Amino acid sequence: MVQPVQEIEEKRQYQRFPVSFMVAYTVRSPFQVRISIGDNDCFAIARDIGEGGMGLLTNFKIPVDSLLLLKFTIINDAILSTEDRARSFELDAQVRNCGMTEEASYRLGVSFMNIVPSERAYISDYIQIHASNRNFNA
């Protein structure tokens, strides 16, 4: 059963911010899903991100509690230093919800499992900078 968005948002510890970038992922478990999808990377589109997780659009129905390895890069144009502007992430994540969209794809809500403080801080800074820019331009 798909939970209403409002209930899902109330359970979140961290604010989510709308984004759109590619995420490569591999299903680590359960084994049955890994076998049906394959061991190769799959691709999804990140729809939102927060310090604790992200929303993804994918072509595969992945059960709640499945474990994924996510690979993605965030580019923060507000950082002046070119070597610090882009940060690549490789994070374990757990599927918290999965629902079908109107476009016949699936929206996954995942929570990060092994995020270190520096990665969490980069995501937090990215959200704060872009949220304030969005409010300033509105």
C-alpha cells in the first residue's frame, strides 16, 4: 500500500529539496530482486534530496527494505573553488517506500545508511544555498 505523501514527509528528520540529476544504483539485497534486475548498475533520476535520503524515479519496482548502493555527483555552482564544486557520493541506502507514478515508473524514497558528517554537511550546504537562492529569486 502506498502511503500518502503527507504521512511520509512527517516521518522525515531532514528537509528535502527538489533536484534533478542522474543516480546510478545497484541492488544489494534482497537476492531475488538483484537477480531479476541484474548485477549491472541501473539508473534513476533524483527528484529531491535531504541530509538523510532522497527521492528517485526508476523503471523498477523495488520492495521496501531493499538495500541499494547509490552513486551520484552533486555540483554546487555556488562554491567558487573548482576542485570543491563537485562532490561524488557512493552511499548505501535502504528503500523506505515505493509507489507507482502516473508515468508508469516508480518513485522510491530511500534513506542513507552510511553517510559521514562531511557528506551530510555538503548536502546540507547545497540545500541551504539553493533554497535561499530560490527564495531570493521568487
